[in-house]
Amino acid sequence: MASSGADLRRRGRWGAAGESGAGDAPEAKQPCSPSAPALQPGTFWLTRLVLLRSTAFIYCVAFLVAYHQNKALIGERGLLPCKLYLEEVKRYTKGKVNLDTLSYAPTIVWFLDWSNMDAVLDGVALSGLALSAFVLVTACANMVLMATLWTLYLSLVNVGQIWYSFGWESQLLETGFLGIFLCPLWTLSRLPKYTPPSRIVIWAYRWLIFRIMLGAGLIKIRGDRCWRALTCMNYHYEVLLIISGNLSFLNWLTIVPSIACFDDASLAFLFSSKEKGTKAQVLGIQANEATRKTSPLPYGCYIRRGLNISFGLLITVLSVPVVVNLLSSKQVMNTSFNSLRIVNTYGAFGSVTKERTEVILQGTSSLDPKDPDAIWEEYEFKCKPGDMHRRPCLISPYHYRLDWLMWFAAFQTYEQNEWIIHLAAKLLANDKEVLSLMATNPFEGKGPPRWVRGEHFRYKFSRPGGTHAADGKWWIRKRIGPYFPPLNLEGLRKFLKARNWPLPKRS
């Protein structure tokens, strides 16, 4: 029948025995090729590939940030060493690594060699970077690989202390946890024959994006009056969020679960129409679905179904406190109700700051910090406002954790942010690890400063066409007052010793 059909098509175009009839002439001049069959809606094979690659991309960024910054932040001689933190947790749980310890801070670092914590942190970050890069490039993943990625990042978050205390960390862990159940158990096939994407998992992604959006909306309505007055946007976008990277990879991460709202038919345009390409393979799978429904499934498929149902029940149970929080008039935002951060509550900008204040760190080589002729030179951060002539940086989706915490410190006092005094001590010694997190060191190539202080400034953008902009200034700033007084290393000796932070050695 196939050959007969082909003969009929040839005859219809050219006539019998290769002769062309008069009525066939227009068709001979404009032969029409059959259009490629379209994918049917309702399946999620391509959706899974896009979800996996998108999640892997965010993981890549997160592990890259960790590799570049963790040693200076939580390393052996970091601003908040994670070894000291873990030792405090162990003392709190009777000095042993037990279930209480693992429940309080679930991390594989408990079982690794602490004699070189920097190597441990680098190993975790580089392992995660390599695995996520593999998934990003190949779109191949299984439950074991995705569970490993999730475990590695969970391990960093739970030793990261204040540096990892923000909503996007929990959101990445929840998104990554869903990715585990999106995949087959062992095979790395991009289109595993007997493991279609579970609709339970797809709906779990949709439940995640629903909670993110609903939580963000409710916290705004309940939080700051300017949202109800429609004036918050006067301040909220003074720096473009997703382009600037002002919120780390949060905005990019929020896009990921929304992908689950689109099926194969919707996402087909992202894939090539080559004869043996991924789209063609999905077309073949869809064509065979009817046959597959009538044929017996392998035993493993029934185990998989049971696993998916168990997963759905787990998400349902863990969602109860999240729903209660959403319905509460005292809603809290960006909170985890379990140490594994599997299902969390989200919400951003419940209140909007109307002013931007910054802590500017300055150093001097003067013997007397009170000398009116002392020259104070400013340290520049990589992406925090400082020099008024430097334009705002565009780093999305990369994230400078120290810059971000410096912004939060400006809302509070240095007593509430003891790490900033530790940072000052590191600058007094020209510490290379910490200085790697900063853009400029005014004392590079010469002796370290004798004194370091923090000054408090109010910043705002210069007006286009105004006198400040004409002078090349992106920012206008006004001094508020001192943030912390001039400090030297000798004066910080007791402060550092009380916190088990070693006194930095002047280089």
C-alpha cells in the first residue's frame, strides 16, 4: 500500500507512465511538499528537557559563585568560618554528630576532613559545577545525578550562615528537589522509553510557581502601604532587577517552574525539525502511545508510579504549614519549615525602602586617625555603589554575596553585623583572600593601612541632564555620619579572640 500511494502521488503530478497532462501543468510548476506533522498537546518530554537545562544553568551559576567566594566568606580564615559554626552546632547537640546534628544542619561536610576546609568547600563547589554543566550541555540526567546536585548545594547552604540566608537559596533547593523526580532512576537517556515525565511532578512545579507569585502578592498587600497606593514602583525599579543582577539569580530561577505550564506542543519551536532530531523522536513516542497503553509495562514502571504517588503525598503534607502561612495575616516571607527546604514559603518586598544607604570603608596610613590632615582612601566593591563616577554594574545572574550583605548592613548597626568588623581587620592586614572579593585596594603595592573606618552615606541616582550627570557622576551621595569608628589591629585583638577569629597578620 505504501508503494501504491507513492505511485498515485507521482501519477497525480506527472500523469501515467511519466506523461504530463494539461491539467497537471500548474502543479508541475509549483510542487507542494507535505508539512511536518505537529506535536500533540498533553505530553511533557520536551518540557522535561527544558526544565532540566534551566535548572542546571542556575545550579552552574550558584556553584560558580560558591567556588569563587566561599573561601573568603566561610573558609578556613573566612569572615564567618563554617568550621567554627559546625563546632558550635556540635556542642549544642552534645558534642557528637548524630541525628539531632544532621537535622539542625544537614550537610555532607560533617563527614569530610576538616583539616583543610578550603579544599572541602572547593571540592563541593567544583563537583556541583561539573555535574550541572554536564546536564546543561547534554540535557541528560537521572535521579541519582540530580539528587547529588541537590545534596551538594544543600550542604553549602547549611554551612553558609548569613551569606546563604536568602529566599533564592531555598527556592533553588526546592526547584532542584523537584528535578530529582522529573528524571528516570538510572538511565541518562534524554527520552527514556518507559519513563515519561510524571504529571504529579509537573503539577508540583506549577504549585511552586503559584506559591511564589501568590506569596509575593500577599506580602506586598499586607506589608507596605505604597503597594496599595501604587507608588512603590517609584523606588522598586531604581535599579533594573533582572538585568542588573540586584537579586542574584532569583528572577531567572523564578522562570524555571513556570516552564512546567507548557507542554511539548508549546515548546516544540525550541527544537530542531531534523529527521532524527529530538522533536521527531517525541513525535514517534506520541504515535506509539496508543500501542503502549495496551501492552504490558515493565515491572519497574509500577515501582515508578508508586514513587511518584509517594512524592505527591510528601509535597502535600509539607505544604500544610506553607498554606497556613499564606492565609495568615502575619505572613512571613522566605521561610523554610523543614531543614531540608523541600517545600518553602516565598514572598519578596513586603516593604520597600525609600532611600539607599551605603557603608563606605576607608583606610589611612596616618598615625593619628583624628588628624584633620589624615588622608582617608576608599575601598571599592565589585558591584556596590561607592565611587560616584562608576556606573551601576550589570552582573545578572551572577551574585556578589559580600556586596549584597554590605547593603543590608547599612540598614542596621555594626553591632548587628559583627562580620563587618572582621572584614575591617582583614583589610588592616591586606588579606588577599578577602581583597579578592573587592574591586580595588587603595593600599595595593604598599603597606596596609594603620586604621580602617566605616562611613555612612545616603545615595541616589543623578538626574539625566543635571549638573552631576554632566560631571560624569552616576550617583549623588550625602554623608549621614560614622558607621563604625577608626579601628586598628591591636585594638581588635580582644574582639577577635572572643569570637575565635585569628588576628590577621599584616602582609
